[in-house]
Amino acid sequence: MALQSQKKVVTTLGFRAARFGIRTMVVLCLVATGRSEERKTPSLPKPGQVDKPAMIAFIKPDSEALPGIVVDDADAKLVGQWKHSVHTPPFVGKSYLHDMKEAKGKKSATFTPDLPKSGHYEVRMSHNSNVRRANGVPVTIRHAEGETMVKVNEGEHAPIEKLFRSLGVFRFEKGRTGSVTIGTSGTEGKYVIVDSVQFLPVKGE
């Protein structure tokens, strides 16, 4: 009887140790997975990769470090074929997109934010500039009151930190009901640039 009791104790201890080992392995796997999925800030392009090296200083590689809610081109819903590039800084994230001057009117990029609360937000879009950029890019803002379309001259330097341009202040509902769509209609012969859209809550609300 004493021997059987000892066997039961040993078996119980062995089962507990095995269960503890499994739990430890699960925890270690979760930690390892979490580390592997940590967000990495994109590296800046080298001077030889860009047309104006002095503008590298104005690149915002980490969109999450910017104020407000920023939707980068990597998270935009794209229609048609777009091309990634770092040739003309500045931009947000690891690169920007351009439409290759092709299939005008058949391409678009829609940026949909997940807003934390209802209220008024200033909407800004980022783009780089040069003489090859389109000067009448159609941008449609879908907000709580309906839709507003503005045309942006991407050939003109963006006035905010050489990167952002304000599209206006609009009221949005909480969540993902609003959006900004950048189109290409009426921009023949020029490049349309797509980079990011920023939603800044208006203070005092």
C-alpha cells in the first residue's frame, strides 16, 4: 500500500510538472510572438535614392508618432495599379504611391479612419511636390453632413512641414463612417501622389 501511495504521489507530481512545463512553453511562445510582431519604424532612404537629399529630413517614417489619427497609404483601399516610390521626399511611412500617369479616372485610394469620438476634425493630406505632379487632383471627403470635393494642386509645395496640406474642417461620427478618397480624373499627363491622410480633432470639443 505504501508503495502504491508513493507511485501515486510521483505520478501526480510528474503530471503537475508536465502541465507547468506546457504552460511555460505557451507563455514563452506568446512572448516570442509578441516580440516578432513589434512594429518597426521604416528606415530612411539613402541620399543616392532620392532627387533632393535635403528633403529627407522632412520624412515622417512613423505615422503613429504623428498627432491625431493618421491613415497611411499602406492601409488605404486601392483601386487600380499604383507604384511605390521613395524618389521624391518627403512622405509618411516607408514610401508613397503614384499612379504612373496611367488609366486616368480608373484609379483611386480611399483612406478610412477609425475615429475615437464624434466631432469636428481638421483633415490633412500629405504629398510631395514637383513640376511633374498633377495640379487638380480630385479629393472627396465623406463626413457626417455628406460629401465635399476639393481639388488639390500637388505641384505646389505643401505648406505644413513641407508635407501636409489642410483640406478643411468637417464633422465626423465615431468609428469608420467617414473617409477620404483621392482620385485621378482630369489629371492627364501628370502624376497623382497618394501618401497619407491625417484627422486632427478640433480643440475645445
